[in-house]
Amino acid sequence: MKGKITIERELCKGCRFCVLACPEGVIRIDEEFNASGYFPASAANPDACNGCCLCAQMCPDIAITVWKE
């Protein structure tokens, strides 16, 4: 199954929980900070997403949305 994620840059505080939870290595921490001064997560390899939703479940800021295709 194929998945797709979106990450709200301005909601993300860069806690890295999603990076640790993702079994496919889709997410990384960005090198540019957001308006709040945090280094947010971003989808570095979005084509590898399988739609498992582990990243969204781990996100304390509810900054990640996952769709299954």
C-alpha cells in the first residue's frame, strides 16, 4: 500500500519522535528553522511512505497527516 504524508512546518517543534517511529526512513529534520525557531520535520523521501501512520500517532503536536492511496 502506498501512503502520503504532509507535515505542518509551523506546528512542528522538531522533537524527532516521527523520525524514530518511521520504519521507512521517510522523515528527517530540516536544516532551516520555522517561524517559532524550531527545526521542523520534513518528508525527505516521500515516495517510500507506506501509509502506516506511526509518525502521525507519535506526533505530540498533531503536525502530521497521513493518507493511504
